[in-house]
Amino acid sequence: MSWRRACIASLAAALVACAAPPAYQPPQVEVPADWKPAEGWRPARPDDAAVRGAWWQLFGDPQLDALEAQALQESPTLAAAAARLAQARSAVDVQNAGLFPQVSAGARGLRQQISANRPLTNYSSSNFQTVQNEFALTLGVSYEADLWARIRSAVEAARAGAEQSVADFQNARLVLTTDVANAYFNLRETDIELDVLDQSIALQRRAMDLATARHELGATSGLDVAQQQALLDQTMTQVEVLRRQRSQFETALAALTGRPAPAFTVAPEARPRTPPAVPVAIPSEVLQRRPDVASAERAMAAANAQIGVARAAYYPSLMLSTVGGIDSRLLSTVFDAPSLVWSLGLAVTQPLFDAGRTDANVAIAQAGYQLAVANYRRTVLTALQEVQDGLNGSVALDRAVAQARQAERSAERVLQLANDRYEGGAASYLEVITAQQALLNGQRQVAQLLGQRMLVSVFLVKAVGGEW
């Protein structure tokens, strides 16, 4: 008997092992020890003791801080992500309830008439039409024995799904805050360009007055005045184009912060900004910080657990149930001992033939896991690419800004020389026009590069996960 019991126990353990999901192990992804070196770049050490989340405060811009706070409070996108997170957490409770007995109570009271023409249950006795009452109270308990880990696998999948929703919420928060910063710094870069154009228009108006005065004195022809007027008109056209772009960035900020666009405005400000040093850790630590990588990893865990749920369909399901209560046709005898009713039972269901449905479900679950693995690897590679692009872009733009400032100073010198030559009669006014246009282009290029440098800093913040 001991030998038989040992065999039965071993067989049951083997069946449980076959039904359970495969042991979950995140796939290994090749991660370099450090980033590709970039000349002039020195990665900062992340400050893990700092307050997490408010990364935008590194930029030291109160207006940006206010917009970020507004977006976090009012954004419908973030509210939707929070609702999905609440759903996922409730789904864990739903699956977890399957591990416990289900208790239900019922009560009924009715008056009914039974047909005299109903089918006979005994040919030796006839049926009669009966009108009677029925009063009943019942209490039922049912429990599915989770021998093959189907319910436990479903709970594990739901729990991994909830953890994935947490990561998705953090990723939605990161995307929202970086989108706000991108729209804001695009708007500020446009403000700087508009300021450059305003200064150029003032310069060109003074040049226009000079050309007009010389023409009225007969020192030059009307061509100089016409050329200067054409340049002034072209510059004013660029102002209108930039104003349209600024309006688009402003309405984007309105949508991101949950405000109606007609009632939202941001005052112009042409103050130059310097990007902060974004802390960048080694690649393996960056992957731990990125919420999209965490979400992809939790998706793998959920898909792995679903394999166990699918496999459990190969094995019998056992349902224990018991019902007790009282049933009487007379209200006065409801609580008498003869009114007691009860039942106790065990139901076992073993699939015998399902035309390959269970096999297909297991194959679907296994393919879903492989899909989750591929998505995880793609997310990791994308994360490494984005951080490296951010590092390279920061270094390249620092050099480009320095070179553009040098070009701006050279253009200013050229314009001064051209004006002196023109006033001395040694050069045509075309040289002045060309020098003015070159200076305007150089100043706008500096403004655009400064804006791009801020955007790359925000991109790098997003690439490293935004949380440190």
C-alpha cells in the first residue's frame, strides 16, 4: 500500500509539473559595459538620493515647472493611463478570488400551480393539478481544486499584467512630461528667432533710412532703396511664418496641459537657455530605469504564465460543491427539522476530444511568449540606440553652437566693413545687402542650434528613463 501511495503521489507531482508554466527567466540581452566614447563628453553620476520624478526642475525654468504641474494634474492621457492601471489591479483581485471557496446564499418564496397533464413519473399513479406555496433558504459553497495550477498561473499572469500597467503609467508620465518640455522649448526657440528678426528689422529700417537719404541727395540711384525694401519685406514675411509656428507650439502646450487652446497663452520670452548636465549611468543601469523596458519585461512574465493556463486544459478539473438549506410549502414549518435539505458532491471533468483546441491554445500561448521576447529585445536595443544618439547629439551640438557663434561674430564684422565701404563710396549697396542677410542667417542659426541643444537634452532625459 505504501508503494502504491508513493507511485500515485509521484504521478500526481509529475502531472502538476507538466501543467505548470515554464520557469520564467528573462532572456539575456547583450548590453555593452559602457557607451561609445564621444570627444568632450563626460558622463555624470546619477544622484539616486535626489527626489525622483521632477526631472524638468534641472532646467531651472519656473514657467516650465508650472506647465509640467498642470499637465500632470489635468492631462486626459495620463488620466486614461491611471484608469488602465486601476483596471489591471482589480483584475488581479478577480483572478486571486479563484483560489478561495465561493459562498452564495439564496432565498425564494413563490406560489405555483402544477399541471395535471404533465408527463407521468409512474404509470401506476396519476397526476393531479396542485396549487401550493414554496419557501426556501439555501447556502451554497463551491471550490475548484487548483491541482494543475491553472488558477495560480492566471493569478501570476494578472499580477505581471498589473506590474506592466504600473510601468506603462510611468512611461505615459515620462512621455507626457517630455512632450510638454519639447513643445515649450520649441516655442522658446521660436521666441528667440522672432527677437532676432525684430532686431534685424530695426537694423534694416535704419539702413533703409540711410539709403533713402543718400538717394534724395543724389548720391545713389533708386536701386539701393529698392534692394533694401526687398530685404525688409522678405524679413517681415519670415516673421509671419515664425508667428504661425509659435501658435502651433502654443496650442500643442494647451492640449498637453488639458486646457482649451483659445483660452491658453504663453507670454513671449527671448532669454537664452543653457541645458543641464543629464546624469547618465552605465547601460545596464539605464535599462533598469526605463519604464518601457520594465513594461516589456513584465509582458514576458505575463505571457509565460499564460502558457500554464493553456496547459492546464489537458488535465481534469475538480469542483467540490455543497448546498444546505430549508425548503417547505408552509411558512410555519420552514424551520422544522423535516424541512432541512442538503447535498454534497464532487464533479470531475476530463476533456477527451476537442478537435485540437487545447493544442492550438497552448501553441498560441507559446507564440505569444516568443512575441513578448522579441518585443523586449527590440525595446532594449531601441533604448541603447536612443541614449547613444542623445550623447552623440549633445557633443555635436555643443561644438556646432560654438562654431555658429564664431560665424555670427564674423558676419557682424563683415557687415561693419560693408557699411564703411558703402559710405566711403568704395562698394555697391549690394555688398551691404548681402552682409545683412548673412548676419541674419547666422543669428537665426545660433538661435536654432540653441533650441536644438535644449531639445536634445530633453531627448536624453527621456532616453535614460527620466527618473534618477
